[in-house]
Amino acid sequence: MATVGVVRPAPTSELLRYVERISGQKLAACSQCGKCTAGCPVAYVMDLTPRQVMRALQLGLEDELLKSSSFWLCVFCDTCAFRCPHEIDIPKIMESLRQRAIIEKSEPAEREIDLFHRLFLQIIRRWGRIYEAGLAVGHNLWSRHLFANLSLLPAMVSRGKLAFLPPKAKKGATEVKAIFERVAKAKANSGESARKGQV
């Protein structure tokens, strides 16, 4: 006989409070009408639809949420937010779940999407703008799909859509690096504040 998992809702969970604080949204406002899911272009590949994510948050189902693929697959198109009769910004909620998963070092349900985001930010930090060839090569190497999308290479090169050399230093690269430095400093300060609060 199969064992049925017991779901124990925790409506006042720490995750719910975190998501509300980071996203600035009131989760209790969601009436479960389903308009977000009906309009979502990627709901069909999510393990929890946007409506189900909202309900799981309301019930405090932390494990189910942080192991979900939904917030990794969200493309932040804002269709759900435009359709919501209560004007809830669901993409902000998805982003806050992604941030929480990264902070908690949860194994990402969509490892290659997480890898793409990390490589993208590293390249922006290094060059001040995107370097497509470096991103593609890095992603193929780290994801171990060495020849993925290789058939697209000739057409992209012939149309001038892909540069093999990294971008030259441009005006603004210094400002971009300064942004990353400010973010790192803010993270360090918030971590220090949290440690002082625990003492």
C-alpha cells in the first residue's frame, strides 16, 4: 500500500512573511480566481501553476515551494499581474521565491536556468555588458551539453549577431562594476546586522 504524504499547512510561515516583505505584495488578497494561470504562457511546464504557488504560500507549504520549478521557469512577462483582479504583482513573488531558494542554497529544480543566471551576472560584472559568445560557451561547458545549439552558429556569425571577442571597454562599464560593489557591500552589511541581532 502506498504511503500518502501528510501536508501540514502553516499559514503564518516565515516564508510567507519573507515573500510579503521582499515583494511588497499581500498574499491574503489572492482569491484563487485562476486568471494568472489562464494567462501564463509557461504554466503548462510548471509543476505548480501561478495560482497553486499563491495558494501554497497562503498555506505555508515551504518545502513544496522551494523545491518547485515554477519560479525558475517564470519568464516575468507580467501577464499574470495584468490579469489579476486584485492587482497582485505575481512576478515579484516569483522573484522573491527565487531569491529565497538561492539564500537557502536549495538545490534548484531547474539547474540550467540557475546556471544561466549566474553566468549572465558574472559576464555583466566582468565586461559591463553581455558577451554572448562567452555566455554560450560557458553555459555549454558547465551544463555539459558541449554541442548544444551549435547548428545556429554559422547563421548567427554570418549575420553579425555573434562576436567572438569580448566587448571593448565602454562608457558605463565602470558604473556597472560600482553597482555590483554596492550590492556586495549591502549584502555584507545586512549579514552583519543579522548576526548582531542574533547575539
